[in-house]
Amino acid sequence: MLVRTLFRCAVLLTGALFLSSDSRGQGDLELATYYYNTGAFEQARLYLDNLYKQDPSTYEMYLNTLLELEDFDAAEKVVKSRLKKRKDKSMANVDLGSLYLRIGRTEEANAAFNEALTALPKGRGPAKRLAEAFIKLDQLDLALATYEKAIREGTGNYAYHYELANLQGLRGDYEGMVDSFMALLLDRPNYLRTVQNSFNRNLRVSSDARQADMVRRKVLRASQDHPEDTVYLELLVWVFNQQRDFMSAMAHVRALDKRNGEEGRRLIELAQVAAKNGDLETAYECYALVSARGKQAPRYAQARQAMLGVLTEQVTGQFPLDTAAALDLADQYRTTLQDLGETPKTAGLMADWARLLAFHLDDASAAQTLLDRAVDMPGLPLDLRSRIKLDLGDVLVFEDDIWSASLLFSQVDLDHKEGVLGQQAKFRNARVSYFTGDFNWAQAQLDILKASTSKLISNDAIDLSLLITDNFNMDTLTAPMEMFARADLLRYRNRLDASLTTLDSLTLTYPGHTLEDEILLIRAEIAVQRGEFDTAIGHYRDIVDLYALDILADDALFGLAELHEEQLGDPDAAQGLYERLLNEYPGSLYVVEARKRFRRLRGDVLE
């Protein structure tokens, strides 16, 4: 009985000692880790010298501590000891080579690295680990040799295309990188987006023409070598888009669309991207290809209407207006509507035609008749009916039927109190009040609209509000502002001579008035509309030079840039002016649009 009791006590005592030892070891590890992480390497070593003997998993922390303390002899002993014990000597040799590199023993480092490569076990994991270790040491050629050996020895028949592509990029061998990515896509087409991102990040294919051409050649060759793999056509289209060569992209998109039975979807997507980047010709051609498939094609009506939208942008975006082209466009609207019929699906087309008739062909009566038919059309969704009411109201303002227009705007405002359409209607009503001289009511509405969720509405409200605040609220005379608003209304109604005459009277009657820069801006815009570009440039430059600190300097700079881009065909000058606006007026309401245009002119693709 006594012996049994003594034995039990001995067991309990031994267990307690073991527990005490384990607890102490765990505490030492925690302290070592704490000191290591805080950079107190001398204190960390006090614990790690013993811990490493008991726990080999602390190897990396111990080795790094010795290296930080520059005790290279001790570090060499630790690495060599590990090298003897490990079955896989590859990574230990890398550590030894890294140590030798650090202390300038280059030949011994190279020998250790070669030993690491020689000792490389088979398998994808070891190859990746060794290559990544070499990459961290900037031994890129050895990393390449690692993958080449793994491929040559057929370690599990793994492909290393993705790893090789990234490695070639690091080595500056961009042609090799592209070749590896082409091989990757043949094996893994789902990596397409990854490859595109890499080309943009590493090769800057949207801005570096030389690299983009190299990529294009290699992708084209891959598509020819593997015509059955559509991934290369997809990538080729993407490359052309990055180069903004949408016309070249169109041929390949057409082939993809046909091969995949997409019934024009991809062509329409390309058309939208091309139009957004200013290539209206290619956009029109894409829509025309879809339209040419006939009425039975699912996207026929969409393409027909989109073609007219592109033509309208081309015709109305040039100054002075080519009246013959505008009349021909109006005939195309007529024949398209006859073909498609007047239905809720073509009501938007009717509104586009009406705007062309009213604001460009001076036929507001025909436009009003067309919009009246569209508004009264049965089955029209409320949102679309409201948009057409807004167009009809604009036409009524054009015809000087201010109060009927205001009534329509109020109806839309009531129907969409919390929505963007309601805010658009409220702004139009505020503008009507401004046109008719009721500046206080207009200002009250504009104050509400400044907080609009629509940036466009908010910006328009801020612009008009500033005009009123700067030139009416601080002035005891109301006549100058009333004359200016009347001139602005006449300009809106396309009565340009009458508008200029009113501005002349304002300038003569109230010389030196604060409206002088606003008067110059309207004169510049009328000159652009008439194709008198030199005159417009003079007015814009007067504002920029004489009123640089006033509220319209950024408007004038943007107008000047837009004139050079769209009418004078001088993209370099336009890009410089957009950049100047971004630098000199960073708080301008035009910053977002100016940045978009600047990027487009620089060669970026706007998707």
C-alpha cells in the first residue's frame, strides 16, 4: 500500500515538473516573439538560443535575429546544422546562399544556390517555393532556371505559364511574358481578365504604342495558330480597343458575334464604346451591320434607332450647321418611324426627331405636333411620358409659350417629387422664372436643386444660381439682369441676331457692369454656333485673361478646349487646355468632364 502511494506521488510530481517546463517554454516563446516583433533582437536572442534547440519551428525567427545582430558565424552554423538534418536541402541551401550574399561571399553564395537548384525535389510545390525564394533575393535568372528544370523533368506534368509570365515581366522580357500568357490562355481561357490586367499594368498597352503593337502581333499570331480558340479573338478585340482602333476591332467582333451566335450583342457593345470614345464612324458601322440583318433580327429596331442617334450627334455637333445634312437626317427619322411604327418603343425616337426639328431646323410647330402625338400614346410608361413632356416643354419655351411650358414642367415635378425627372422639371421651371425676370423665385428653387443627387442637375443649378447671385442680388438695379435674361432667352430660341442686339444695348446702357464676363460668354457661344471660331476664341480668351478670378473663367477655358477638340481638330491644344483647367481650377464644376476628355485625348480607353 505504501509503495503504491509513493509511486502515485512520484507520477504526480513528474507531471507537475513537465507542466512547469511546458509553461515556462511557452512563456519564453511569447517573450521572444514580442521582442522580435518590436525589433529588440538582443533580448529576443536571450530566449531563442535555448528555444531553437527545443523547437526547430523557431528557425526563421532565430536566423533573422542572428542576421539582424550581424552574428554571421552563428547564423552560418544554424543554417548548416539545418542543412544536415533536412531531407529537402533545397530551401536550406537558399538560406545559406542568402547569408553568403549578405556578407559578400559571392562565389560561395552562387555555389549554395546551384546546390539548391540541383537538390530541387519533384512536384509543383517545391518548384514554386524555390522560384519564389530566388525572386525575393532578386535572383531572377535562377528562378527562371528553377521553372525550366521543373518543366524539363516533368514534375507532375504541371504547367507554369502563369508563374513564368510574371517572372518574365520582372526580368523585363516582355515578349517572353506575352508568349507565356498566350500559352496560359490556351490552357486556361478563364484567365483572360487576369492577362488583360497584367498587360495594362506592366505594358501600358493603352498608352505605349510600341508595347501595344508587340502584344497585338503576338495575339494575332496565336489566333491564327489556334483559330478554334475564341479567347485570342477576345483578347485581340481588347487590344484594339486599348489602342482606340475600333474600326479594326469591328472585324473581329463581327467574327466573334457570328461564331457565338450572339445576334449582334457584341457589335452593339463595341458601338457604344466607340461612340463614348468619339469614334462615331465605327459606331455607325457597327449599328449598320446589325440593322442589315433585317427586321427579323432581335436587335434590328435597337440598331436602327441607335444609327440615327449617332448621325444626330455628327450633324448637330458641327458648326455652322449643315442644313442639307440636317434635312436629310430628318427624312431618315421619318422613314425609320414609318418602318418601325409609332409605338411606345419608338416614342424616344419621336422625341429625338422633334428636338432636331425645333432646335436645328427651326420647325417648332412640327416638333410640337410630333411630341403631342407621343405624349398621348396609349401604353407609354410614366417615366418615358414625363421625359417627352420635358421635351415638349422645351419646345414650347422655344416657341415663347412660356406659361404652357411651365405647366408641363410642374406636372412632371408633381409626378416625380423625389426622383431625378422631378428635379429636371424643377430646374426647367426655375430657368423659366429666370427668363421672365422672377429672379427671387428662381433662386429659391435653385437653392433646393443644388443638393440634387444628379451631378448634372446640381451643377446646372449652381451655375444659374451664381449668375443670379453675382449680378442681381448685389445690384439695386434690376433692368440690367432682366435685359441679360431676355438676351439669354432669345439665344435659347435661336434668335441669335436679336440676342446680340439686346446684349449690345445692355453694354451701351450699363458700361462696366458685373455682367460683362457673362456677356462675353454668350457672345462666344453664339460665335461657335455660327462657325465664327476666331471670334469665339477671342471672347473666350478675354474672359480667361481679364476675369481669371471670376466665376466664368473655368467655363471659358472649358469652352476653348472643347472648341479646339471638336471644331478645330486640334487635340494637342485641347488636351493642354483641359489640363490647365484641372490644374488652375480644381474646384470647377467641369473637372469631372475635363478629366474624362483629357484622358481620352491622352489615349486612355473609356469603357
